[in-house]
Amino acid sequence: MAPLEKADLLQGTLDLLILKVVALGPVHGYGISQRIRQISDAVLLVQQGSLYPALHRLEKRGWLAADWGESENGRQAKFYRLSAAGRKQLATEQETWNRLSKAVVQILETAH
Amino acid sequence: MEGLRRLFHRLVPRSVSDDAMDREIGHHIAELAQSYIAQGLTPDEAHRRAMLEFGGCEQVKQTIREVHVSALAESIAFNAQAASRFLRKSPTFSIAVILTLALAIGANSAVFSAIDAVILRPLPYPSGDQLAVLYQHDAKGRDANHFVAPVRLEDWNRMNSTFQAISGYYLDDLSETSGSLPERVTEALVAPRFLQVMEVSPALGRPFTREEEHWAGPDAVLISDGFWERRFHRDPSALGKRLKVGTFSYSIVGIMPPSFQFPNRDVDLWAPSAPDAPYALRREATWFTVIGRLKPGVTLQAGTADLATVQSQLGKQFPKPDADLIVQTEPLKETIVGGVRSSLLLVYGSVSLLLLIACSNIAALLLARTAEREHEISIRYSLGASRMSIVTQLLSEVFALALLGSLTGLLVAAGASHAFHLLAKTLPRAEEITLNWRVAVYSLTAAVATTILCGLFPALRGTRRGLAQGLASGSRTQASTRNPLQWALVMVQVTLAVTLLIGAGLLLRSLQAIARVYPGFDPTHVLTFQVSGSWGETSDMKGVVQRIDRTLDGLRALPGVTDVATSGTLPGVSSLYQTEFKIDGNVQPGHPILADNRFVSVGYFGAMQIPLLVGETCRQTPSTNDVMVNRAFADRYMSGASAVGHQLSAAAYNDFQTQGMIRGIVGDAREEGLNILPVPTVYSCFNAPNPFPNYLVRTQGDPMAMAETIRRRIHELEPSRSVYGISSLQEHLDDASTENRLRTTLLSLFAATAVALACIGLYGTLSYMGRLRQREVGVRLALGALRSQIVARFLFQGIRAAVIGCLAGLALGLGLSRFLTGMLYGVTALDPTTYASVICLILLVAALASLVPSVRAASVEPVKVLRED
């Protein structure tokens, strides 16, 4: 499948994806973009131009916390992890997303 | 601590550093490049591809920056909105808090503006901290004369290596007679290099030339901005005009800028005093107050050591009198403001205690308020707000209050800075006190500090999660009825109020004690004034003596005048001039005969009503030199009545030699000030200690009513001289104690406010407790408790807080009272009466303040409150 364009991502979806990926364990920016790409089978390509501002915004809101550490290749990297508030936020957003997507699917399947 | 740090970062967000962003982005690019290398690209090519794929680094960084800025802006806007909603929702509460803070921060800022202008800011001369006053001092302490001989000043200036220049001045009060009426002017006669030392130049015209500073050089005078305004209406053509001052005539060469008022704000003229004048050549002829400007980077200590070396060289060169002299120095600023520092700091300390009381008062109010908002807070929690954001919101509300309070307080400070100007007579540099940005910044800082002091505790406490969640179900609470923190705040208020009250009490009792003292002379019905004269006249001392005698005779003949006299210094106004004497030419080694040396005319004892105890009153004739001594002198040095007939002479050699026979012994008088015990005193009976002595006229009626008559008579006698400084002696005595009365008044005012605030705090806390415990009281009453028991329980709580506060206040007061030593008279810093009355007063008002809310708390209707549930 061809990668989706950035504009096709729903507002707020990127946040949800980031929270979800970070929930798996502390990870740096590069790692997040790689994971999203791998897990979505390269359908979703996150532009660095939106990834980093989003990371800072989530950190600012207190959903992500960040520490400097050493990456698997021995480089200094900023590792993001989920805060307690972020975990709650992830649950809320996931719930919202599920309801939304379910509703959308329902409409698409029944409204023939 | 972690919480505080996070809170701080929430209020003042970390600006994201470029370095951190670079490192983060750099890491991404490095990882990307690595993956390309793994795919087989050369490192260079891999790096280029990675950069390309990442896109514009700068653009990404800019977007990140915007994230941070907009988060801050959003947070500010949100909290500001919440705060303004809060203010509008409870206007009475808000206004009460704002007014309390306005008064507390305003008073604090006002006193700060005075401290800033008087103590903290450098003198208004360029590099004012380089200026120092230099004195010559008799190493053996035989002579209190600190003035410096012109020749010695020139030696110091020539021989030192640490001062840029040394100059000096003395003042003459003269008449200027070029106008239609003689006008009194104050002239500063200045040594060479005066303007160079002060580093000022005339606003118009030019400074003195070298020639003008020498004897018999061209005459020249600089005039003050005030004199220029008064006499010439700021007409620039004043330059070159001639002034007739005393017996001299000068032409005006320059006009000084308005800011230059040295040595004091009354100076009208500056004229050179030539060090090479024939009368100035003797090393005993001393008259200059000496000012030196240190070289940049040289400490006063180094300068003093340097001058000490210079003076010891002079001591070898001129053993008499220089061998006995040492050099003393003091920063000029210290000379000007040193005297009021302790008073100002005392007032500042008290007003800061007051601010603390106001803060704890408001903290208690907020504590009660946040407790009442538990419901609102728990709702915000359940909506997903973090504790940090709620605390931030609560603090923003307090900050809004504090900010409004401090802005209103600036109005108070502005009013106070005008009031300070009225104190110019007592407070040095008072005219420099203004409301400026430093005061505004201080006030703003006070608002921030107040926010943290008042708001942090209540906010942290009110947002404890467990409490708030437990309360989400209903608004009734059992948890907060105990409120130890609330009571702790009341105790703090009582403690500080007691401390202030002790200070005020001690000062008040000192003032009372001073008022009860009989000074040994009668200051009522005495008019004082001076008649202009010039030091130049002293070359004909006989003429000066005759002139003053003529004036005294002329005044004595006036109806309504009972006695007249002259005196070098005013009685009851501090001017100690300690001199060592020899009796019949003998000095007793190890037992110096030190006495205050005062020059008075023979009528002085009659005019001041100082009783003659032994012998007769002195006479002054061209051939006699009589002195009188007081009882303290006779008792201490001559064992009583045998003093009469002995010869007294000054031990040190200087121009104003006192020498004469003791004619009689007079009663002790508090010549040095009403609060200073009489010291051994020698009165030299000489009517002309200087060309413009103080006249003392005892009148039958109100002395000020005679002022015009006396002024006219002197104009008849001495048409070319002016009369100045007319006021009653009583007024001079009052002026001398202004600083004392002022600080006492201020401290009493602060203490009264503090007590009022503490009472309000106590009252408020008890009322609040009463409301919280309505249900409990209802149950108790329903179960048969007596209302009097309930009242007693509440009263007990209030009084217990007051008692604990009193004890803590006593301890604090005891500790702080040592700051008052030196300001007290007739009471010790540990005066039991004061402490006891303070305790009684506080307990009484605390009981009164507790009574009303206690009674109200007990007056609930059980049926009503129980049904409400």
C-alpha cells in the first residue's frame, strides 16, 4: 500500500499514535518514527517536521516525560516515556478513537 | 522540593534551549544516516541523504519553539481569566484582601523608598563612594576640635599618594546687601580644588581660576541655583554681576546646577578661602571640614593609612602641634546618613513584620476559602486537571490580588514620598526620596513574595487529592474542623503583634520619661535667633564683642524682654565639645579633666534660669577671663565648693583658648539634650565665641509674638545685618527630638495595626470554626449541652492561641529588643512594666475578639441545623 500523506492523518491521531508507541517503553524520537512506520507496514510515515513539535507539545502538557540517555547505538538521545497523566490520556483517546472508528465503520457498512 | 521545582517550571516555563533541540535532531539524523550505511551507502552519502530526508532543521526548531511559547501564553491567558472570574465572584473578600495588602505593601514600599534613597543609593555626586571626610584629631583626646588648619590641608593634599585631591569648606552666615534690603545668605568658603573633589562644574559660567583661589587674587563667587532663582529670576545676565556680602564684594563667575547642594541645601554662595592668606598660615588656625576624593580603586582604609604616614612626617617637621594629631576618616555618606540608619532600619523591620502579619492573615482567609471550594476543586480533578494546574490556578488568583494590592500600595508609597519631604529638617537626603522604578520593582517583588507566602500553603493543602476525592460526594466535612494550620497562623499573627507592641511600648515609655525630666534650665518663653556676621570680622575681636554687647543692651531695653544672652550653641541641642582642662596649670596624669566647653555671655544663667549655687556670676571685661563650672564638674574634679577662685585653662593648644578664674558654681543643666544626663561643664563667659552666636531672649509673654519687635530693633541697631533662624527655644528642642518622636509614632501606628490585624485574624478563624462546626454544636445542644459550655469551648480555643502567641512574642521581643538600645531613655530593653502591659492588653483584646464569634457559634438552633442535612 502506498504511504498516506501527512494531511490525511486525522487531527489528534498523531498524538494518539505517539502515546501508544511510547507506552511500550522509553523511546527516542527516531525510534518512534521507525516503530510507527514498521507497525503500520510503512503506510504511515511521520514527518519529522510534525513529530518533534508534537513530542514537545505532549511533554509540555505533562503526558510525556523525557530524560537524556544513551541509545542502542551508543549515542546521546532524548528518551520519552509516558507519565501517569499520559497513561490516562492514552486510555481516554483510545476510547474516543475506538468509538469514532466504530461509528465510521458502521456508517460505511450500512449506508449502502 | 520536587513539587516546588515543577510548580516553578509550570509558572515560569523553561525556555527550550537551542542546544537541546540540536542534540535531539542531531541524534535523529545520525540514526538515519546509520541505517543508510547499513544499506551500503558511503558515510558521506548516507549523511547527505539523512539530512535531505529530515528536511529543514531550522523550520522544525522554529515549530518546536512556537509550541513552547503558545503553551505559556495559553496558560497565562487561562489563569488570568480564572483569576478575574474569582475576583468578580467574591468582591468583598477581594477588596478586603487588596486593601490589606495595599496598606501593608504600600507602607513597606514607602519605607523602602526612604531606605533606598537615604542609605542604599550612592550620594548624588559622581562616584560618591570615593568621597571621604577627613578630620584631625587630638591623639590625647584633650580637644574635640576636628577642624583642620588650611596649611595642614595643603600639606595633606601635596604629600599623600592615595587621593585624587583634597579640599575643604567652612560656612559663614552673612548678609548680602546689594539688594534693597539685606538678605541673609549662607556662604561656603572653600579651599582650593573644591569643585575638582566634588566633580561638578557650574551649569553656567566657569569654576574658580587658580589665581582666584590665592590670597589677594581676583574676587569671585559661585551662586546656587536657588539663589539665582530668588535674586535673578534665572536671568543669565547674573553672570558678572557683583554681590556685596558682609564686608566683601564679589563678582559672580558661575551658577551651580540645581542638584548641587553641598555641604547642605541652604548654601547660596561658594567663595574661595585662600590657604596662603596671612591669617591662615599658623598651624593652630583650624577651620576647614576636609573632603577628599580617593583615587579609583583605592580603599578608604588604604587612604587613611597613607594620611597617617603623611601626618607622622608632619609631626616630625612641626612637633608642636602636629605631633599630637592623628587623622581620622569617614565615608562622606556615613557622615551624612550614619545618624538615621538605625532608626530607618528599625522602622523598616517593623513595617516588614506588619507585612508578615498581613500575609498570615490573608493565608488564613484563603485557607478557609479553599476549604469551602473543595467541591469545585474535586470537580476539576474529576475533569482530569492535574494538581499542578489547580495549584497554579489558585496561586494566580492570589497573585491577581497581590498585584492589585501592590499597585494600590504604590499610591500609598507615592503619598508617603511627599510626606518624607516634609521631614527634610530631620532626615538627610529626604529630597531625594521619590517614587521611582526601583520602588516599583520592589513593590512587584513584594507582590510575588506575598503570593507565595499567602497562597502556597492554602493551595497545596486545599488540593490534597485524598481529601478532595473523598469530598466529591458532598460538601459536608469532618476532616477540616480541627485545622491546626489555621490556628498556627493566628498564633504567628499574635506573636508578631506582641513583638511590635513591645518595641512601641518601650519607645513610648522612653518618650514619657523624657517628657517628665526637668532639664535644669527653663526652655519656655525664650526666643532664639542669629544675626549675620562673618569670620573675617574676628580679626578685630574687640569690635565683635562690642557689637554684640551693643545688640544685647538694645534688646534688654525692649519692653516685654526680661533677660538676654548669647551662647555659642543652643542649650538642650546636642553639640558636645569635649575639652581637657588644667586646674591651676596642673595636669594629673591618668586622670584627665574632661568637660563640655560652652561659650556664653554673662546673662546666660539668668536668661536660662540656671541657678547660681556658690560664688558669683562671672563678668566679661576686656581685662578679665572668667569661667563658671557646673556642679557635676565641681563634684567630680574639685570636690565641691572649694572650686571658686581656681584657675582653669585648656590643656591642648588651639586658637580658642579657654583660660580664666572660676567665679562660681551653677546648677547642672541638660545642655546636651533632654535625654542626656548633665556632663561636667565649663562655661567660658565670652559673648562672641563666633561672629554669629545664638541670641536667647527671655520674654514675658509668647516669645514668637516678640519676633517682629526684635527684628525691627536689630535692624535699627545693625542696618546692614540680617536676622535669621527666629524660633522659640522650645521649638528647637522639639526639632532635636523629631527623629525620636517620629520613629515612636510610626512604630506605635504599626503596632496598633498589627494588633488590629491579629484580632481580625482571631475573629475570622473562630467565626469560620463556628460555621464548620454548626452541626456538631447542634448535636451537642440537642444532647443537652449548655450554651455557656459551648461558648467556653470556643473562647478557650481563641485564648489558648493568644496565650501561645504571647509567649512566642515575648521571646521574640526579648531577642529583638536589643536593636532598641541607644534609643531608650529611662527604661531598660527588658522593662517588666512594658512587657506585662503588652501581655495584658493582648489577652484583653484577644478575649474580646473571641467573644463575639464564640457566642454566635453557640447560638445555633439544633432543630434547624440537624434538619438541614
